[in-house]
Amino acid sequence: MIIKSSVIFRFNKTYFLFTILLFLTEVFIAVYLHDEIIRPYGGDFLVVILIYCFVKSFFNTPVKATALAVLLFSYLIETLQYFHLVDLLGLEKHTIARIVIGTSFAWTDLLAYTLGILLVLIVEFRLKKSA
């Protein structure tokens, strides 16, 4: 008899290590790259993967549901940028708020988020298939 665990909270060392690696990559991009491709698009592509890995580091949730939740969250943040949330909250002088929330809406960001989540789904399902 096989008992399937339904524990939703659990620490996953592999996802956590990917989270740290992606975070350090994002910091490197933000600090050292000032180009017109990697910083604006690569950072957005990677940030959804970072968030996905962070969630999966602590929660045993289904791949599709987690990926969709991360994608919708990123779309929400981008939409809030369209409405200038940082300014509405009076945080325009706070660098951290400007970095975390963002200050400008871009359709290309939504595309980068979508492509990042598509990569997550492809990798997750290939790993599951090979296991």
C-alpha cells in the first residue's frame, strides 16, 4: 500500500537553492548590467521563476496551480504599476519600494513573465516524465 503525503508545508532544499541562485542572478543583473535586453527582459523572465522556486521551497503545491498563481501575481504587480501604485502610496522616494513594486507598466513585461512560467512548466513536466 502506497501512502501519498498531503502535507502542504515542507522545506525543499533543491528549490531553495535555486531560489538563492536566481536571487543572486537578479541582484547581479540589477547592479552590473545596464543593457537594453538582459536587464529589462531577462530580469522579468527570471523573476517569475525565482518566485515559483521560492513558493515551492516551502509549500508542496501542484505545479500547474503554483505556476498559474505566480503568473497571476506577476500580472497583478504589473497592473498596479500601470496605476502608479508607488506614487499612490506615497513611496516614490523609497528606492526599495520602487524596485520591488516597480514604477512603469510594459506589455513586454507580461510577455517575459509568461515565457518564464512556460519554461517552468516545460522543465517541471520533463522532470516528472523522466522520473
